[in-house]
Amino acid sequence: MFSFFKKSETPAETVATPVEAPKASWLSRLKAGLARTSSSLGSVFSLRKIDEELLEDLEATLLMADCGVEATQTLLAELRRRWKHDKLETGEQLRAALAEHLVKLLTPLQQPLVIDGHKPYIIMLSGVNGAGKTTSIGKLARHFQSQGKSVLLAAGDTFRAAAREQLVEWGNRNNVSVIAQDGGDPAAVAFDAISAAKARGIDVVMVDTAGRLPTQLHLMEEIAKVRRVIQKAEPSGPHEVLLVLDGNVGQNALAQLKAFDKAVGITGLIITKLDGTAKGGVIAAIARTHPKPLRFIGVGEGIEDLQPFMATEYVDALLATGNTGAAEAV
């Protein structure tokens, strides 16, 4: 049996009260989140002239920051070329050159999510358990509402305990209705949500799916089924298939991306938990080996702590260059 959930129909205790967004600016929070890597890189560059030892230290630091072998080799090759061609001498000059090439590498990922052109605009979200998928849905609902869009949520994670209640509580916070079912078929939940959105003139439908490990092939097929059923409900959909990645999992994020892309055709990424323990370099690895639009990054638990990815401000935070002119938050 399907259910519409509206505000106050689910006890508030099903999900912990959200942490209030800190007063610090978005960029300040991003810098704090990436401080672990920026500090390591700073120690490589500070008070040193460029030599082979410095470049070897930089290579090791980039690898430790989860940049991956291919991205690291590409960046080091460019830096060696600049060192000789432009006669760079100091570590700070090398830092500036690295920032330039990182921005060049990451900028193709900077593609904001545009939800015009379809009504309802159907977004399917996938990812492993614990990546922050359901929380990201709640934050995205607020983001789209700030653009004047109406939102409907589909609780398609019918397997994880309390997943439905968690999504319903996020719906309560944003005054957004949620379609859910006690157990049963997640694809059927998605179909019903799309039908309801069409009837009610909703702008955006977000479909949650159960977390799956990439190695669980039979379970990944269930997510592929959700995608096929969405297409039956709306032949042009889903219009976006987002993969939520935990920023702390390092190179494992690439394995997840490749597996989910094969199963459901990923069109965009959200990287969460860039809030103190993440090394941050995995975005460079993704850009070099399996590029996908990085729609949003998250730095905390506050409902405003999910923002569109901007390559320049991200590199400024990662390298602590302090040269950003980007907007603080949108």
C-alpha cells in the first residue's frame, strides 16, 4: 500500500536534529574540510627551491591525497615541463603552477545541474550505504525549493531499516510530501511517485534507492530495474542519475563510480563528507580516469552544507592559495 506523508505525520525523533549551519562562510568551511591535505602540501612547498627531491615529495603527497596514479603522473609531467620551460625556482611558484593545472583538470567537471526542460524533472539517486544519499536528498530538496521549484520525494529504499522514516523526516523539514510503501518493490514506489507528480504538477521528483555495494551484482540489477520502471512511467526519464560518493573512501570511489555507471548510467556526482577527514584528491582521480559532472559537494551536516562544485574555489581550498574570487554560497 502506498502512502503520502506530509508534515507532522512522522515523529521527529526518527532522525537527529540537523546541525545548524555554522556562521563561517562556505569557502571557510571548505578550506577547513580540506585542511589535512592543504597542510601536507604546504609543508612540501614552503621555503624550498624546486629540485628533484621536492618533486618526489610532491608526487608522494598527491598520491597520499587520493589523487591516483594517472592524475598524479599527469600533473607531475606538466609541472616538470613548467619548471624547465618557465624557469620556476621556488616552491610557491610551483604551488601556483599546480593550482593552474588542477583547475584545468577539474573545470570540465564543473557542470551545474539544470532542471529545466521537463516537468516533472526526475532525479534518481544511488550509492552505497553510508555515503550520505538520503541526507543529500533532503539538502537537494531545500536547494530546489530555493529556486522556486515544488518537490516530491520517493522512498525507494525499502530495504534499509528506518530509511523510509529518515526520508519522511527530511520531507517534514522541507514541507515536502513523500511517497513510500511498507516494504515491497522500490520500482513500484518510483512509478507511483512519478504518476502522482504528474497529477499534482510537481516540478522535481527525487527517487531514493537502496544502498548497494558494487560487488553485489544481483542487487545492482534491482537498481537497474528501478531505472527501467522510471522510463516506463516517463519515457524521457530519468533526467538525472546521481551517484553519491563519500569523500573519505579514497580510490574506492572510482570503483563505485565505474560499477554504478555500468548498472544505471551515472550522469552526475555528489561528493559528501569533505569536512575534516577527507583528503580531497579523489576528484582529480575521477577527472582523469572516469570524468562525470560533479554537481554538488558537501562539507557538513547542515541543510545548507551542500553546494554546487566550483573548480577554482575547490583548488584554492585544497592548496590554501587564498586567491579565490568565487561566490561564497549559492
